[in-house]
Amino acid sequence: MKSIGEIEEKLASKAEPILGFKPSSKIKRGPIGILISIICIAIVFRELSRAGVI
């Protein structure tokens, strides 16, 4: 079984060509990562409410 770090590294390498940079755990744990997480959560709740789930 792979560790979370290995899985994260593999996903980061796959996302690199799309994003133009390799995302790292430092970004996710910093203030930028927190802001991105909040925006993603808001989008999820908006879409769920539009679909009538919430």
C-alpha cells in the first residue's frame, strides 16, 4: 500500500502539465491553500443546493 506522500507526489506530477507548475504540500498548507479550499467548498455547496440536495 502506498503512503499518502507517494500518492500526493504522483498526482502533483500529473497536474503539472495542466497547471504549469507542480503543486506542493507547502502551497496546500499555507494561506493560499486554505483560501483555495474555502472557495472549492463554497462551489460544492452552491452546486449541491442548485441540484436540490441541500
